[in-house]
Amino acid sequence: MSTDATQYAWVPPEYNASREPTPSWKDNLVHDPSFPDNFARSARWCPDGSLALAQCENRTLQYLDLMYAFHSQRRLDFHTVVSPASGAPLPSNRTIAQAAPILDFIWYPRATPHDPASFCFVTSVRDTPVRLMDASDGRLRASYKIVDHRERQIGPHSLAFNPSAEKLYCGFEDAIEVFDLNYPGEGTRLATTPSRKSRDGLKGIISALAFCPSYDPSYSFFAAGSLSPPQSGSANVALFSEDTGEKPVGWVGDIKASVTQLAFNPIKPHLLYGSFRRHNALYSWDLRGDTTVPLQIFRPGAESRIETNQKIKFDIDIGGKWLSVGDERGDISMFALDETSASESLTANGVGCDIEPSLRYHAHDDTVGSVAFHPLQPLLLSVSGSRHFDLNEERPTQPGDLEELGSSTSESDESDEEKEEKFVKRQRRRRQPATRDSSYRLWRFDNLV
């Protein structure tokens, strides 16, 4: 290779997991007076790494100006910030409110502020059509309607673009809706099970979708997972091909729990990773061999138990070398994804070997709901927050906490004036959930001190 070619060759970011990372930035979400205990459920980087978008508990999507904070280490007004990483202006609106709880969101795979046409994302909101939003100002570009047999609007629980970014896949109960972005109109429905009463196929809410990151025709498939735990002799993770449609081409795993996330290794597309609800382990499968047996089992630790129904999302770096995930204790674990073959990873009993974290450190004082590797630099973004109900905690009075209670001893023959005198107002504290730590942080994994 020539000197010029070597000079301009792209190298994936290297992560130094021999010591704890350097905390580069910490901040909280924009304060919402009507929802003081707001927190981010998940966050994702824009594909070019210029900014991040967070899905919040108060039914909003919020931009995080982390790249500016990383480069300058000081704050400016968000409306005047220019991203040093891209030189493009960041969105003018910090938050984008939605009418109902947000189920999922995903960036357009080629989104960048340099190209206004591609700078967009897709969001799924409960009981509303799927929305294609302009990332520069939050306006609606297009909507994709999913209607069930009762003529009700459906908000899908999972979203995914195919490798060519021409089709959008939306997973909901017992089906996947496919929209062609080049042609407006209704989508094509792929039934994952023949009928509601049938035991065949993939049943339940399709909670996770992931496409194999390869243009090789032999790997032109995607994985789908269900919230319904598998029945005896079946699995709740299936492989589908874009060519065959709704007929599964294979089944993966046999974990008796609900699927919360699926992801392929960006460099080794034959490796599939999955996480499950209330399950203290992540699994990987080699799709070239026996997919019923996990290749590796990633265990953050015995003390790192997951007892919440909240989705805790993991991430894999763009180089396919590291897997990161948080837990309820506020810790983040880093696992090395080495080149171990399937035969070397299996134990004598034919079960995948347990993998201990290469690094584990305390990051937040609450549940780490999501971690995200930066696509171009050795950075990790983490967000925390969870709903806690403490009966002994005195919560401040919020609007709507005052309830009018009438007297139950009033007689029917009393006048309106007498009834009004007996009508009292009593302050009644509702059981409000609290959040211990609703911050987001940026961690540096380079070799700088």
C-alpha cells in the first residue's frame, strides 16, 4: 500500500480498557417544570457522530450537545452552537415533544447535518402513525400508517432500516410492516405467525429487529425477537430473509425470557448478540453453526442483578471489538469481543463459555438505561434514570395533587348552601415516582491521561 493510501486509510477508534475511562462531560436534561423527575431512557449518536438524540420519559426527544462539550469543555447557548466535528449548525430546538409515550426511534443510516435531505430520524409513538422527522427543526416530513383489524392506529415497538436504507421495517404484535421509502402509501405486512391461535411462527410483540450488516447475498437476512417467552420446543428469536418474506429461515437460542434487543457484529456479520428482560446476561450466537447453543455468555457479575422491566440497551463499537452494557447499580461493563472460534468457546458440555468483563466501573447513581459508542472517536455515551417508588419519601406537592373531597354525612334535605359549607378541600399526596440520577455522561477511552 502506498504512503498516500496509508495516510488516508480509516482506522476504527481504539478503546483502552486497562483502566477506568476519563469522564469528559456530565450534564442533565433540559428541566421540565411539569415533569421534574424526567430522565432519558436511551440515547443514540447521529451516524456521523455530530450529536446525540435521547428518548425521554416525559414524552420528548432531546438533543445532547456532547461533541461541543468534548472539544471545548465549556457551554454556550444551544441555539448558537456549531458542532466542531462537522462544522454544521446543530438543531435550533433542544426538545421535540410527542403526544404519547415514545416506543422507539432510529436515525436514518446516512443522516448528517452536511446533507439536509438525509438529516432525519424515525420515531414510533403509541397509537399514532410512524413519523419521519426532520432533525434540523423537528418538523414532520412523512408518516407511515399501520392499522390493525379493528381500524386502530398502531405504534410499532421496534424499528430498523434494511442495509440499503430503502425500506423501513416496523415490528408490532404478530407482524412486521415494511414501508418502501421510495414510494409513499401503505406498507406490506409480514405475518410472523399464521394466526393468533396457531403455535407456529414467531408470536407476540416483535420487540427487537436487527439487519445483518453485509451485502453478501448469503447474509441477506434480519433477526426479529419477541416479548413473549418461548414455549416448549420453540424459540422467540427468528431469522427472516428479505427475499422469502414472512417465512422464517432459522431460529436462534432457547432463552426463557422476553427479548429486549438484538444486534449483529459490524465486522463479523455471522455473530448475533441479544439481551433479555430481567435477565442478568447477554448472549452471542454463531449463525454458521448450531444456533440453539450460545457461543458466549457475557455476565457483568453476580452482584449486578437486573430486576427491572426497564429496557437496558447494550452497544457494540464500530470496530466490532467491544461490547458495553449498564446495570441497575449504575455500573458499566466492557467486554472484549475476541477472535475466539465457536469450537474454542464451547465448554465440554457443549454450552457457551462465560465471559467476564474486561473493565467495570461505576458511572451513575441510578440505572444505566443505555450506552452508545461514538462512531469515530473512542467515546462512550451513557444515560441514567429509573422510576423509584418510596412510600417513606416526602415528595413535593405537584400541580393536580390537591383533590376535592365532599362530606359523606350530608343529608338529602340539606340546602345547597349547607352542602357547600360541608364541602372541604384536603391536600392528598399522590404516590409520585422519583429519579435518583437523571444525568448523561461522556467517557473517554483513549490513551490520554
